[in-house]
Amino acid sequence: MAYLTTHPDVVPVVSYRFGKGATNIDRYIELDGYKAARKAIEMGPEAVIAEMKASNLRGRGGAGFPTGMKWSFVPKQSEKPKYILVNGDESEPATCKDRLIFEHDPHSVIEGVIIAGLAVGAKMGFIYLRGEYRYLLNIMEKAIEDAYAKGFLGKNIFGSGIEFEAVSHTGAGAYEVGEESALMESLEGKRGIPRIRPPFPAVVGLYGGPTVINNAETLATVPHIIRMGGAEYAKIGTERNGGTRLFCLSGHLEKPGVYELPMGYNLKRMIYEVGGGIPGGRKLKAVVPGGSSTPVLLPEEIDIGMDFDQVGKAGSMLGSGGVVVLDETVCMVEFALRTMRFYQHESCGWCIPCREGTDWLKKSLTRVHAGGGVDKDIDNIQYLAENMLGRTFCPLGDAAAMPTIAFVKKFRKEFEDHLDGKGCPYKHSLQHEAVLA
Amino acid sequence: MATETTIFSPELAARFDKLVTLYPVRRSALVPMLLYAQDEVGYISKAVVAEVARRVGVLENDVVSVLSYYSMLRTQPIGKFNVQVCTNICCMLRGGNELFEHCKKRLGIGHKGTTADGVFSLEEVECIGACSWAPAVQVNYDFHENLTPESMDKVLEEYREKAQK
Amino acid sequence: MADVTFTVDGKKLTAPAGTLLIEACRKAGIEIPAFCYYPNLSLQAACRMCVVRIEKMPKLQTACTTVVTEGMAVTTESDEVKQSRKAMVELVLGNHPLDCPVCDAGGECELQDMTFTYGAHESRYVEIKQHRDEQQWSPVVFFDRPRCIMCYRCVRVCAEGMDVWALAVDNRGVSSVIAPNEGDSLLCEQCGMCIDICPVGALTSGTYRYKTRPWEMNHVGTICTHCGDGCKTTLGVRPVNDGVEIIRGDNRDKSGINGDFLCVKGRYAFDFAHHEGRLTKPLVRQTDGKLAPVSWEHAIDFTAKKLREIRDTRGGNAIGVIGSNRTTNEEAYLLQKFARSVLGTNNIDHHRTADYTAFAAALKDKPGREASLRDFASARAILLLGNDPTNQHPGLAWQIRTNVRLNRARLYVANHEDVRLRRQARASVILPSDGYASFVSYLGGNDGAFRGSDLTASFRDVIRKEESLLIAFGSELRGRDIQALVDFGLSLPNTKFACLGDYVNSRGAADMGLLPDLLPGYIPVSASTQFAEEYGSALPAQAGLDLIQMFDAAGQGDLAALYIVGANPVSRYGIDPSALKNTFLVVQDMFLTETAALADVVFPAANLYEKAGTVTNTYGDLQLVKKASDRAGVRTDFEIVVRVVDKMGADPKKLVPFGKGVRADFGQSRGAETGEADRHAVWLVANHLEPKLSPFDPFAVFDEIQRLVPAYNVPRLNLLLGNDEHLKSELVQIESVAGRRDLVLPANDVLYTSGTLGRYSAKLEEVVASATILMKPAETAAD
Ligand SMILES: Cc1cc2nc3c(=O)[nH]c(=O)nc-3n(C[C@H](O)[C@H](O)[C@H](O)COP(=O)(O)O)c2cc1C
Ligand code: SF4
Ligand code: FES
């Protein structure tokens, strides 16, 4: 069972009902559940979107796009039905937060979807969970059933005369499907190949209709914003970065775990105070601040606030909120290799730079790590990654290229230490054969 | 509309009959249907492909094209319990590789291998969403987290017992 | 749409708003490289070769998905852009085998060209490349996975263009692979479009692979000899010991009436030309009753003498002539001229596959009412009555599908069978197989003629509302029914028609007067003055025997001689061989067909790929046939007839007016091989004739055709440039044809058969036997 970890600095907004039995719909209602949806019906679409804009909520899926603005892009009039799509594909390495929401508070997602539907005029929502999350799918299905039974979903929700349907849906193992347009393809029963944009999903999305796609955490936050008011919510975070987010602390920490902290929370403090510091008194080597796709930070770069703008300024990205802490024992070449193996395995294969680039990089990194590298390999790795960057069909190529460039630039010496038959200088490092082909 | 002949259990067939009606287009049911079919049959056989194609109304090669995209879907039978060891970065930092090596030795099989008695299959997998509780393993759909080689042994033991029942 | 103005590399350009940048640039002569982009197929943006810098955009943009907008400023060849393209080429080459020296595509490979252009010559890749063995998917399609660059052109052309959906992508990432629908083989129409469209050597042709290098061939654009669509095809030929051999058929010349398209026959079924049963020596029946090879000299002398004797003793009425659906217009014309002016008979006919005569009569004095094949690519609405174009007129089917897909044209189908084009149809009705006439009557407003459902009524209603309509009908409709259909069509605001017949020059055969009652241009034999003047001899004024009557006459001993060119009526009409017992039978053919086997003289004839001239497809599109290949020993039907006439003592100059101010032939009849010994010139010199124009020059006859058949008087230059010219069919002169027997016998060929000729194509036979062909419509189209 996944659980939330506590710390005095934690500000429970999204996690407010975690551990309180809120999977039970009655319990959820007792804990202020579905109040926000009723309130949103009274407020009307414009007011809901205004409230969302005021909240400064930025998408929790990774890119940090302002949610209120995203919703406002949906055309008012549309020939085709509009849809809400919950991105619960959660596959970015180092990210395990949506899981907690589905497990502890599934109704908050449903309620968020209903509110989003009201705001943009959609009558149907889909909640897409990654295939590995089967136990969560069961929870979600039950929650949807219960919501229908109470009349919160269906032809006449909350007796308002408004119709809204919700369907939960499972994937079957594919990181790329987390990319929003690939997600729509997958939901339409196809291979998870992203779509050409424009048109953007807000205009032409699922089944050709305007579609709002939000991360599960984003949508689970929505009812709280409506409940407490956008301005109130915005106050918790920093400028242009409202509220809290679920940070997933992992790696070499005394107390790894998922913590709900205000946006802008200091990264150094997050590691040393919240996460309990590095075990065994070992030294910090590097931090990956926002999931495996984000460029690595050096110890001297981590005295920053964890919001989209500040991490961006530091040369990385807040991403999906997965903070990975690496101590001095880690071989950065191996770490870079493991990261690239992931992207090579998950590339959909559609475009040349991503399909060929990830494979080539994986092979080169494997060889360099094993001691078969020569001097020019390091430049070549950087060359390849730089030539993928910004050239691929979807951001997966960037997600593979960006961290690689940072690893080479910031740890070039370590790459050099592997060259000319020397092999990996880190004793603990497992020369374990890369089997994921 | 029910499909007349089915290779699935009546329950699953009924579920599929409903599944295709939930979406604006039948085809949307394709990926979940394949996964549920695999859960029941053990893998996606030719017969599964044929029936699923019929149920969602696409060509069989279309089904194959889709199923071969998703890494959880397989076209060969495997053991009763699929031990999926994550070795992605967070698990790797906390002993995921060692855990995978341990499982290999303990079960006497490699990546995508199956034990002779058909009880276990082993697979190295990408991040399964348990990063803060690493290293983690999924056996079929069940998560096991914060593992050590010792606690892994216990987990395997439990499944072996289950297999005997 | 309104035009917008934008700049590309500093040049000011204009294009309609909504045009893709890549197309706008190409039209302005600025080439933007692309692997995956292919005009008229869905957009992929997968190869990233077409990237350009657009002002105010943060990243490079793909020109294949960007539409031009007012004021847009684009840079296509900066260092940044070039570097990006170079990197893409390097990345593809990483896993691409560098086997260009043996690869079929070597020399005409888009990847090679890009590598050359962007200079990705330095190898950065040191890992082992992924290898997979080559696969054979069908007798004609091979797939070499490592060479595939995943541009998805093949998948798209098969699905979107062909509506066959036989290819898909399996797996993902670097393991992605193009997969055929039957696991390791294809079940499809074997059209080979995937091969044509493949930019590299991943998909190769079973007839061509590893045979030669592209630069060792000559490429001749000519017309396919098979069905009535008359697609343009490019034949790759090379000299061999006994002539010039065809090694490849493809559609590299996309300017033809078939656009991008070529079917299985156009692409592969040229191999009959090299069939081992091919006749290369004239045969004459000996006293022992057996056919034996003789010299050309002897065979011609013998034939000429015999024919002259029969004509002079028993009269022209004792001689019959049967022409061909596959010879050129000039040959068909020459044959009827030979029959009428030299043999003195109107006993001339051919295997009729559509009632062009009735069609011509119905359209008389109705200018511009005949649809060209090109019209089907742009028509707003199309009614298809009878016929199964997917099988019988694949080129037409392609144009219709393309039109529906790109322009949302409305297709209406009325047929007695479940033809595949119903999938593209806005509305369709099933008719009883004998219900066409009554349905046409019903369309015309006779409610009682056809007992239909509400569906039929609404079908009629929507058609009647069409502002502009093309009606294509099959051989199900003949005679008065065609008249009725045309009358109905003309009651609508703007209708054009197409009459669907079966072979490459079926239409030409009828137009050129291979008919017992009609002269070229459908002029009744009774009104032959103009012809008689031109020919300088009186022509028989009575209608002659038709094909059936000729065989009846032969059976009764009334036909002393029968001259058959490029036809196999004995097999086609099930003629009892004994009927020809007492008839002197001359056959010009490529093979010892059932008919040729009964002959007294067999002349080994050249086929359409071995000659020059013109052909008319079933839509009345006139096109140039160019000589591509050659076979030692054979002669064109044209030459054989001229030589026979010469030896009969008639004046070849009268038959082929090559002395009378005819325009030169632009060398078209010379063929592809410049080193070819010019038999014509040799003959001319030997006969003290001016070697400028040869009596075997079909263009001399074409001149005469243009004079006598006004419909054929189209601009000649365009034709000689290899373009099609639509006939002016309203100029057809025809009297009423009431009570005339149409004698139409549809060929009933499908995609993989081609009358007698098809039987001599080993590739077609192999394809049919391989069980990889789609005969029935695929169950469901993927959405
Ligand atoms: C390769 C790739 C994988 C992604 N995976 C996920 C994911 O698993 N979950 C998620 O919410 N967003 C993921 N995203 C981001 C989505 O594309 C999209 O931005 C997000 O769902 C929008 O929701 P938000 O505005 O609430 O953040 C991914 C993006 C890319 C490029
Ligand atoms: S086989 Fe050829 S056409 Fe098809 S994807 Fe590969 S390279 Fe493109
Ligand atoms: S042509 Fe634009 S990406 Fe391929």
C-alpha cells in the first residue's frame, strides 16, 4: 500500500483526505466531498475558469502549463462533443504521486473531472490509468459506480439537469502514452503515437472533439481550489506557482517518500530536512529535480525554490515532481545509461531522431560504461543528444536528450575516467547486462 | 450486441459486450480488452486476436499492430506469477539491480524466462511508479516495495505456496 | 482560398492560404527534402528532414505540416537547418546497411541523394547494426527490414490510396517494423504501389530485384497493354542477345492519366514478352499438315499470293478479317484499310467488349459530354452503373478513391454485385443482374420500371439533385439502354459519360472501324465517298459479316480466307476447329494460341511494348505508345500488313501515304536503343525510296486518321511529348444504329487476368497461384 509521508512542513491540500477512508463515497462526502462540484454548478463556467486562473495552478503533469488558461482555450461552441481526459499514465521515472491520489482519494479526481466538464461544456470524461495500476483501476471503477448511484454522474448530475458521464480506462504498458496526444490515440484504441500539432487537443482532441487533458493531480486539486477559492489557494505557493504539490523523494535519502509541500519549497531543505538527508553520512553528488527527463543539478545548484520558474532558471525543470538524490557512490555514466535505456525502450519509434538517437545513445553509453569507449565517444554522445534536442516529433526526444547533455557537461571527467579499456571505476556498480531490449 | 461465439468465460464476454458500448467508438475498447483477455487466457493467442478484432470491428493485423506496441501485452504464455523487477533509476539507486540478480539466481531463470514448473516468470521492467518505496517489484498486478534480497525470498515463498493451492 | 504573401530565403512568394509550406516552396522551385512527406497522403512529420527556420518560432519547424500564412518569413538552407538535416541522415544511416552497391535502389535512392546533399559521410557509428533477413511477402514483394527508414509511405499508400490496408507497423521504438497483414506474407492486390513509393531499397520487386543497376537501363514511358484504362507505365529496358529486354515496369513518370497509380498488371505483367512460347519465326503449314518455321520472305510471298488468288477468284466477300483490342490505332486503321481497299471486303470485326457504337450514337452532336479518365479525379459526383472498377478498371478505381478521399467527391454505386468501391460510396443500391435497363428507365422517371425500396427512391433523388455528374457504365448496358442512360444524364444540368470497355485499345478498335458496317469514325460503309477519294479506290458499300457470321460462313464453306491479327477468337468464342477446315487462315500473334494453332500461316508479331503509335483508352484519351523493347525475329503488325500488301502487288504508298507531305515522326518509331539496326532504312534504300519517312512509320497513317476521323484531330505536339489528349468525340459521325446487333462479350478479366495475354505472363500466374491475392473485399476497413 502506497502512503504519504509526513513532516511538519507538509501542507495537506490534495492529501487532505489521504488515510481517512475517503475511497468510501459517504466518507468522502463527510469530508466536504462533492461540495465543490455543486458549487461549480452554481457558479457557472466563466466563474469556474476565473477561479482557476486566480489559483495560479500549473499543470502537475510536467510542463506546468497554467490550468485555467488551458481550459479557456476550449471553444465555447463546437459541433463535436467535448471531452475531459485525465492523464493517470504516471510513467515518468521517479514519479509515484498520482498513485496515492487514486488509492486514497479517487472521488477527488472524479469531482475534478466533473468541474472541468462544467467549465468547458464537456459531457464526458475519461480517466486513463497506466496498465500496471490494476488495483487502482478497481478502486476507480468502484468510485465511478458509487458516484453514478448517488446521481453525481449520469444524465442529471446533482439534480441540475446537466449530463456528465465518466469512464475509467486502462493502458497496457507504454510511457509515451503519457504524452497527451499519444494518450488520446491510445484511448481511441490505437498505437500510442503522438499527433501532429496544431491542432491542439483543446480544439481537436479525442474523437475529433475539443478535449481538456490534465494530470490526475491537477484535477484532484481542482475541487480544493473551488472549495477554498482560487486566491486563497494561490497564496500557498509562490508568484505564478500557486498551491502545493506532491513531491516524490527518492534515491539516497534517509526518508524517501511522497510529501505534499508548498510550491517554491527550498530543494536543499527538501533533501536534508524533509527527506532526512543522505544515509551513512555520505556526500551528495547530484540531484535530478523533476523526474528522469530533467537535467541533473550539482550540489551547489540546489539552493533554489522548487517551482517551475526557479528550477527553470537553475537550468533544469520542475517536471513531474520526482526528486532523485544521488550520493557520491553513484557512477554517473551508469546513471546516464540507465536513463537512456529507459527512453530507448519507450520511444514510440515514430520519428528518426528519437527512434535512432535513443538507440544509438544507449549503445554508446553501454560501451563507454563497459570501458570500450574512446575519446571521441564523449563528444559524439553530446553531439547526438544536441542534435535530437528540439528536433523530435514530440517531447520524448527532448526528455532523453536534455538529461544526457547535462550528464556529459557536468560530469565529463567521470566519462573520461571510463575510457580506453578502464571500465567503470565505481566498485559497487553492477556490470549488469542491459536486457531490456 | 453480444458476439455469438466466444473463447472467453461468460463473465468476461459479458464484460466485453458492455465495454464496447462505453465509448463513442468501439475501437476504444481495444487496449483494455486485450489486457483483460490476457489476464484470463494468459497471453494473447491468435484466437484472442481474432475475437477481439471482431468485437471492436477492426482488421486482425490492426490488432497485432496495436498489441505489439504495448509492453505489457504478450503473445506467448508465461508462468503463473510474473515477477517484474524494476531497475529504473530510483530502484537502481536502492539495489534494484542486485534484486534482479538475486531473483535470477533464486529462480534459476533470466529476463523473460519461465521456471520449469511454470510457476514463475521473471522480467526486468521499467519504472512501475513505486520510486519513493524502492526497490520495488510487481508480481502480476501486486506491488512489493522496499525490498531486500531477504524480503524478496519471502515474497517468492508466498507465491510458491499460493501456486500449490 | 485567398492568396497570402510570405518570404522564403528572401524571395517573396504567394500561395493560397492553407497551402503546406513544403508544397508552396516546391511550386516556387525551392526543394525541401523529405522522406515521409508524400503529396496527397496523410501527414507524418516523422523524418524531420523538411525542417526550416520560421521567424518568431522557438524551434525549427517541419515544412510538411506548416501552412503558409501572411507575412511568414522562412529560411530553408541556413547552417542550422543543414546541420539538422545532416544529423537526421546520420541517424538513419546509423542502423542502415551500407549495401548500396547491391541494393536495388542504389542510384535512385532518396537516402543516397540526401547523404550526398547533406554530407553525412563521416561514420560516427561503430556499433553492430541490427540485422534481419530479407523476407519475401509475395511473388512480387520483398522486404528488407534493415534498409527501411520508417517513412510509412508504404503503409499509407496501401491504406489511404489503395483502401487495402495490408500493411501496418508492429512493435515500437527501434524495433518498429513494417508488417504485412498475414504475419509473414501479404494478402493484397499485389499492386506494388508500396515498392514504387519506397524511397529506399526496403521494398523491392520480385521481377526486378538484383537484376541490374538503374543506370544500366533505358527508361521508356509508354502505355500499359492490359486493361482499358491505358495507364502510363515506365519500362526499364536493356539490350540482350536477341533484342531488348524489359526488366522493370513502374510508374516513375507520374504525369500520366493514372497519377501515382499502377496495378499488378501494369507493373509486372510485361513478362509475356519474354515467355518461352514466344514465336520468333514465321510458320507455314506444310504438306504433312504440320506448321514449320520458314523465312519471312517465304511466308509473306506465300500469304500474299494466296490472298490475291482468293480475292481475284472468289471476290473480297470470301475473305474475312479480325482485328485486335491490343494493336495501335494506326494498326487497326491500317488493317481495315487493307481489308476494304486491298482485299475488297467489309467482313471485318473484332472482339467487342463494350458497345462503343451505341455510345457514339448517343453522344452525337453533344459536345464535351465524354468524360476523360482525368475527370474522375476531380468530379464532384460520380455515378457508377455496373462494372467493378477495382477489378476491371483499377486506374479508374484509384482516381475515384483519390477523389473521394481528397475532395470528398460523392460516389453513387448501382451494381448487381458487392463491388469494393461501395466502401467509398455515399449511397449504393443492389440491382438484379438483369435489372440495369429497367433501373435506367427508373432513373429517367419511369416509376413502374423498377421495383425498388425507399433506398432506391432516395438514391434516385440524390442523383437527380447533382449539379454536375459523371456517369460511368459497364458492358451491362448496351444499345438502346445506353441511349436511355444518356438521355437521363442529359436531363441533369451538367453530365459527362464514360463507357467502360476492357482492353488497352478496345476503344481504338471500334473508333478505327474494325466493324463490318462502320468505317473509321463510325461512318456507315454506305457513305464512304471521302474514304474512297483518300484511298484512291472504290470501297465495298454493303455491310460485311460480323465476327460470328464469319465463323458461320467458314463452317459453311463460304469463307475462303480469314486474316486474324492479335486475337484469339477460337478460344474466346469457343469455335469448333473443324469450322475452319476449308478456310485459308493467317494469324499474326505472339504465341501459338488456340487460334494460331489452326492457321496456315502464323506471323510472329511484336506486342505493344515493341512498337510505336497511339492507343485510345476507354474514356477516349489518346496517348502515345513508344517502343521500349524488341525481340529478334518479330515484326510489328503494321509492318507485316504493309509487306503483305506490297507482295500482293498493291501499292504500299497508297496504303501508307508516306510520300504526301506527312509530318515527321520525331523519331518515335525508332525505339529506345539508338544502336538498333534500322531495318526500315535498309528497306527504303533497297526500294529506291527516300529514307526520310518509312512506310512502316505509323505517323504517316496517324496523319490520315487525323484527316478522316475528326475526333482524332487533336494537337499532335502534346501527344508526342507523352501527354494524353482527350478526343473530340462530339465530332463522331454516325447514323442511327437501331436494330444493330451489339455482339458485346465482356472479357470478365479481373485484376490478375488479361485475356489470352495474361496466360503468358508467368508472374501473373505465379501471383494467382500464390494465394496472396485479395479477391473479395476485405471485411472491414480500419477507421
Ligand atoms: C513522453 C511524455 C510522457 C508524459 N507522461 C505523462 C504522464 O505519465 N502523466 C502526465 O500527467 N503527464 C505526462 N506527460 C505530460 C502530458 O503530455 C501533458 O502535458 C499533461 O498530461 C498535461 O496535464 P497538466 O496540464 O495537468 O500537467 C508526458 C509528456 C511526455 C512528453
Ligand atoms: S518500407 Fe520503404 S516505404 Fe515503407 S516505411 Fe520503410 S522505407 Fe518507408
Ligand atoms: S517530411 Fe516533414 S517530417 Fe518528414
